[in-house]
Amino acid sequence: MTSHRHPTGSDEGPAAGLSGPHAPDPRAAVRLSLMVGALGVVFGDIGTSPIYTLQTVFNPGDPHPVPVSTENVYGVVSLVFWSVMIIVTVTYVLLAMRADNDGEGGIMALITLLRRWSGQRGARAAGILAALGIFGASLFFGDSMITPAISVLSAVEGLKVVEPSLGDAVVPITAVIIVVLFLVQRRGTAAVGRVFGPIMIAWFLAIGACGVVGIADHPEILNALSPTYAAGFLYGHFGTAFFALAAVVLAVTGAEALYADMGHFGRRPITRAWLFLVFPACVLSYLGQGALILADPGNISSPFFLLVPGWGRWPMVLLATAATVIASQAVITGAYSVTSQAAQLGYLPRLRIAHTSESAVGQVYVPWINWLLMVSVLTLVFAFRSSAALAFAFGMAVTGTITITTLLFFYVARAKWGTPRWLIGTGAALLLTVDLLFVAANLTKLVHGAWLPLLIGLTVFTVMTTWQRGRELVTAERARREGPLEEFIEELRAKEATTLRVPGTAVFLNRGKETAPLAMRANLEHNHVRHDHVVILAITTEPIPRVPADRRITVDGLGYADDGIVHVTAHVGYMETPDVPGVLAALDPASTEGPLQLDEASYFLSTIELRRGKAPTMAPWRKRLFIATSYITADAAEYFGLPRDRTVIMGSHIEV
């Protein structure tokens, strides 16, 4: 969601003037660069999970504690390994990442695919699944609030291991780091992104090496890699194992980032980075921590940091803090991306979005979301005060998102590839059984914090669906008032004798080509004037991330080639920000019935004031929510890149 678009084939051609077996391979350099970039952005969350996963499983303060015993340690470590293998490697890497929307991944991409196919097969089922997808995206906002809090807290808590007297400073230090993190968001991650990858490489090498040291002291822990230990723990001690799953799921937090960031790095670089570095390093760390707990059950207080030799604990605390900041950065920018896509698809109002990189189109900054997240994260830090307390809340957001992604993937697999029903049914039954087991286990923590992400998810879901419904109502009423565009053009020609034509170009922004712009109709009816050149411009958001240049603009003369009025449709992807002056500058004068005077053009916007009416269109509380949400809508002139001094805004009101 943040850093780089993976290059086209033109970037991978052979270097000019070089040949022979020792010539550098540009494609290899590109692949390596993408892998390093992916390591710095994609794996921050899941890569820092070893800090707190096993510590949380054996936390004596858990309402359902797992007793420390040799059998339980083997069972838990085996459960962690096979959970990561099934959910991350199988569900995401091998399956979900093959279902992309023009290269983009994530729940929002799956939703656009479902919307595209809803008219072709199972419209009702597709609609229900799309709603589930919106709820999954809503849960991601909860994840975006909890991840920075639990990640940074867990790293700074390492201070208590190296210097117990600093225990009281953990929360204030965490708060300072979080405030600084959010304050620098407006600068974008382009500058610091280049160092993220090397830091995470150092992180994975360090935790892997510490894991090897622990394994060397107790090599018998390697037996936990056998699935028989996980299965035996589940079936032989189901009561204990079931409750342990609520903490074991922390090992897969951040799995959705592999899928969501696929469009920026490509499937292969992410897959290779996971299989060759991230997965082995995390597994070694879990095995090493398991060996440490077997040696001394007292190590459950902080097995990750106690696994590090005494001389290396201070550097590890600093490295862990850097890694968790990177993990937080990834999920924060992910929230910006989801917000931007949701607004483009009509589930949220148009917010002010700033692009923070000229070369990386996916890097966006949404101020309103940034400050909302900062306040939310700080509130969680001061309310929960420890990573262990937050862990109860964390798992619910993760399991909900994973389960919904799995469900949507199998629907997409059937619709896109025509996969046989028996294979879909078998795969879905196996993977959803695992996912739902985790969901059920986390529901047992409902009163201990798991309610928080559900509350956040339900709140965001309600806002998004209410906005979508209210927007439909306003659009229908607005279309009624605007009237058909064809009739308006004929009416304009009939009034040609009584209408004053003034020199210059007028651009009227409109929602489509079926209706007449309210601002243009008002200008004609009240002022009885029109410009020599009139462009009616509609911005259409396509259900793809980005629209190719050759499909971006469509021009229609509206039946007459001599009246100076044309309709232009600009097609943009849901990950792009419209640029109206840029669109107009790309027009061919031959298609616009003469050259446009863009340097002096006037831009006309129609704005709507919403009022609560008596019609039973929505529940009264939803009407109030819809109107309240409309107040955070970004300024239209700024959003579309219009020159402020040449923009005219004409208003009206609509009751909902």
C-alpha cells in the first residue's frame, strides 16, 4: 500500500553494450530491489509477532491461562508453526495472491471483483459477500489502531528486561514514539522507505540467529515441527488448546499485508521474501523461545528478549523498536489506501487526499484519517498500558479479516476460473474450519478486550453502508432535478436567440452523461448566458486500480458539431486522484469543436446542502449519521485540482 509499483518489462531489458556470462542482469537487480522493498513494507507486522506471541500464550494473567509444561510447550509451538503455514503460506501466498484485480490485491480489490460479477452470476450472493468484504475492510481500521499500540508497546517493554527500573517509562516513551510517527506522516514514506528494507533484513537475521542459539541448547524442540504435536494438543487437551488459539493467532497478524501490498511489489518478490527469509526467521525465533521456556518456565515473562544474550539486549530493544515503527507505518499507510479506495467506490465521502511521492502513485496521505488514528492509538496505549492486555483485542480483528478474505477468495475462484465445485467445497471447508476455530477462540475474549475491534468494525461498517445508501438517495433526487442532458441541449438551442454568448471556456463538472449539470441549468435560467465553449466533464471511477492512458478520455459532441458544447468523460481508477486541468490539457482541439482557453477557463461546481426530511427512506438516526458524515467531505475544488480563483460554486438543497 505504500512504496513501489513493480516495474514493467521495459525496466528488465538487457543492459546496452554488455554481453557474456558475467554481464549484470538488470532483471535480477530489479527482483532483489523489490524483495528488499517488500521486506521493509509488507512484513513489518507479521515479522514483529515473535516479540509477544508466546509471551501472551503463557501469560499467567490471561483469563484462560495455558499451564507451562513440556507437553504444552511442544503443542503451542507446533500450533504456531502450523497456523502460520496454513493461514499465511497456504491461504495467502499460494491461494489468495493469485486472485488479483489488475495486479492489485486486498479486500477492497476482491470487493470490486465481486461488484463486477454481481450482474453475471449469483447477484444476491455477491451482494452479501460484498457486504462481508466491507465489514472486513472495516475491521482493518481496528487493526490499524491496535497494531501501532501493541507493536511499539511490546518493543519498548524490552526496557523492563534490560533495566527493570525503567518499567514506569514504557508507556510515556511509547506515546512519544507514536506522536512522532504520526506527525511525520505528511512528509510521506518515500525518503525513509529506502532504509526500511535493510533494517528489516537485519531484524530477521537477528531473530533467526537468536532462535538458532536457543535451539542449539535444546534441539529436541525441533520435534514440534511435526503436525502430530499440534493435532495431539488440540484433540488431547482441547479445552486448553482452544483458549490458546486466541493468542496463537497473534503469530499471523499482518498476513493480510502480503495480499494487500501485492500491487506495489508483485506476487513473486513477496512470495520469495516470505519463503526464503521471513518465514524461516520467525519459525526459528518461535522454536528458540520454546526451547528457552522448556529450560526454565520462568522465562515466560519475556521469552523473546530473554533469548537474546545479555550483551545484545540493548541493541535488540532498539532494533525491535525500529521494526515495530516500520510495522506501524505499513498498517497506517494501509489505512490511507483503504480509505482512498473506499471513497472512490462510494462507501465513504470524498476526503482530502495528498500524494506524497511523484514516482510512487500508491503513496497517499489522508490528514483526517491520520489524526483520527493518532488519537485512537494514544487512547489504546493509555487505556491498556501493556501489550499483553491489548493482545486480547488484537486477535479478533485479525481472525475476522482472514476469515472474510478466505470466503471471498473461494467465491472469486469459482467465478473467475470456474474451479470445480467439489474442489472449492473441499478447500473452503478445510481452511474455513481453521479460520472459524480461531474466530470462536477469540470470541471467548469478548469481555476482555475482543469487543473493541468488533465495535470499531461495526461502527465503520455502519458509517460506510449508511453513506452508500444516502448517496444513492441523493443521486436519484439530484438526477430528477437535473433532467435529461439531451432535452437540455435541445432547450438551449431553442433559446439561442434569447441567450447571451460570452467569450471564453466554461467547464461544468457533472456526475455522468445522462443528466444536465445543475450549475449550468441555473446559469441559463437565471443569468441567461452561456460561454462560447462549454465542457461538461464527468469523472468516472472504474473498478480497476489505474486506467491506461489510451482509455482515459472519451469525448462526445452531444449531437451537434457547431454549438461549442461537448461532453468529456474522464475515466480514473479507484486508486487515482482526479486532476481536471490535467484531463482538459490532454484533449485534442479537433474533438472539442475548437481550442479551449484553459488559462482563463471558469469552472462551475454544483453543491448540495443535505436536510433531514420526513420520507421513510432511512431510519432517522441513519439520516443524522449520513448528514453528519457529509461534513467531513473534502472541498471539491481542491479534490479535483481546480484553480480556486476561477471556480464558481452554485448550491441547492436536498432532503433525505
